[in-house]
Amino acid sequence: MELDRSQATLRGKRLVLGVTGSIASYKAVSLLRALTREGASVAVVMTQAATKFVTPLTFEVLSGERVTMDLFKAHQEMKHLSIPGQANAIIVAPATANFLAKAAVGLADDVLSTMLLTTQCPLIIAPAMDGDMWAHPTVVEHVRTLRARGAVILDPEEGPLASGQVAQGRLASESRILEAVQSALIPQDDWRGQRVLVSAGPTQEAIDPVRFISNRSSGKMGYAIAEAARDRGAEVVLVTGPTALTPPPGVEVVSVTTAKEMADALCQHFASSTVVIMAAAVADFRPKEQAAQKLKKRGQTAFSLELETAPDILAMLSAQRTSQVLVGFAAETEHLVSHAKDKLRGKGLDLIVANDVTKEGAGFGSDDNAVVILSRTGQQKEFGLMPKRRLADEILTAVQKLRSAQHRSATVVE
């Protein structure tokens, strides 16, 4: 059955997929399929080390093109010039520490590294290596150098590695790599002139100096919204609770810990914002008192903790707003739409994004999400499971439509 290309986001794009000698090389096969599924034509370039993990024939069958590997043969056919010269973007996934070193200092001893010196198109690199290697000062410096030159480096993810340790070193998810390619090749500028205030992540409410109350929010949805708004031309302020995520470049980041700190930071930037998107999972309750020292068991078999309500940031901002569009989130475990409608009305929001955090593959910690977006005008639209970065663009588009409708309504009244 032929694939439906009507929604292919990379249709007509020419890409180079560079594969280096990492144990994660097998994941490049699935990435190749995803790129071609989005309509791109892909030339695969492999280092000799990569061929020890995956055969070139696999990539040739899936891409429909010969794989380029040999530097001297490539020079004879000038492929080191023609392949990158025709490319809209180069993606290196997985990228080893050795590749990062060569790219950073400009060594060109194989086809892939030579190509980097002959092209001006966007470069997207997804490293994969052992956790100690990723954290090594030399690797950190090479990554910093490449980013300063404009390369997009997708930080590895944390999880089990080939060495047996659990650390940051796993290849970025396929959805993250695909989103990075789409962002580089499908630029939008429809949010220029807007100042977007985004909250993300959890808050932590201290019980004593070593314990706190928090939740499972990873911050990924809020960070994705901040990145999407930045990529579409907006000036972005991201107020974030404690997360393991890398602060997105080109965004003003304000780090906070408690609900009160988040409220104070948001109020400070609220008046100058045109759109406020509250993706953070702010604590509803906090300990009424914080112990000055670590609490001890002392033979106790039970322990009571008195709680009080934390600041209702959405209600606070809603009461202060002038012309800002205010977007909230509702993370629910039951009665998704009815609870979201109650929050939409109760907080005086323009839009609310509701998701069922018990749904498999979505919610806290996942790279994907499935939501229902409801507006104060009664409109409701459901979005199935998709990468959070893509969903972020859908949320921004929903805000744009609401703003356009408000503008048309105001014009008619005048």
C-alpha cells in the first residue's frame, strides 16, 4: 500500500544522513524510514566504523540509493561536494565522541567529515556514547564549539547504556530528531512581535532541608512550547521549575523552585507579555511549616504533615490581565473534558489544554502527548498521540486562531 504523502512535512527536501560507529547505529535505520515517510529523499553516508554495526545494504534498500563510504571513491566522483551541495540539511545520528572532535577542529579524514567542510546547510547532530564520555570536559568543549558555529546538537537522553550504567548518553528519540529537522527546514515567522511567557516543570515544596513535595512533571511540554514560540519569531521568557532539561538557547530562562517563587517570577514578567502559557505543574498544596532540621523517625510508626494551599497562579494572573491571552493546562486522570471545562471557566482562561496523564505513551516524562484543546468560545479539538514539539506548534496555532477571531470581532464592533 502506498504511503499517504499529503501531510508529509519534508516533501521535496533533500537530506544527508550521516551514520557513525556507535552501538546506536541500528536506530538510524528507523530514523531513515521516518525521514522518507515525511517525504524527504535521503543520501546515507557511513563511516567505516558504522559498517561494523549495520550493513550498508540495509540503508540502500530503504533509501533507494547507494551508500557513500569510501573517501577516495567519493573524491573520484566528487561526491564529497555534490552530495552536501544538493542537501537541505545534514543529520548525523548517531554521532560518536570521535566525530564531535573531528567536526569541532575541522579534521577531514573520511567522507562525512569532509562533507562538513563543503556545505553551508543546517547541521543537526544527535550524539550517542557512554555517560562518562558525554560528560568529559573535552566532549563538552567540542559540543560548545559546534553550537557556537550554529550546529543543532540534541543532548543525549538518560537511560540504560551499553556499558551497563544508567546515565545520559542514549541517542535522542526519533521524534526529537525529526522535530529538529522540521524546525530547521520549515521556518515560520508568524509570532514575531509577540512576547510569550511560558511556565514549565514541577515545583518543589520543602518539608525539611532534605525532603520536599513535588510531582512527576518533566517540563518537556513547557520547554517544547518555548522552543516552538522562539522558532516562530516570538520573544520568549521561560519560567521553569527544577528539571533535567537543557535550557533552550535564544530563550530567557528564569529558574525557580517553589510555587511562590514561580508566582513571583510570572507576575514580574506578566504585564509585558502578550501570551501566557501555563504548562507548569504547580503544587496545589505545601507544608504549612518547614522544619529547620531533618525530621527523624525516632521510633515513630506514623507521621502527620499539615498542608496549606499553594498560590493559585492562574487565578492570580487572570485577575491582573489586561489584553493578554491566557492558556492553562489540565492534567487529569478522569472526566477529562468536564474537569477541563470547569477549570477553563473557573480560572477565566482563553484556552485550556487537557491531557489524560494515565494514557499509555503520553503525559509526564514522555516525549509524546495526546490532548484536547478547549476554548472559552466553546470550540473543542482533539489531538491524538504526537511528539510534544509538534503539539506545541498546534497549541500556538490554536492561540493564533483565537487572537485572529478576537481581532475580527473587535473590528466589527468598531
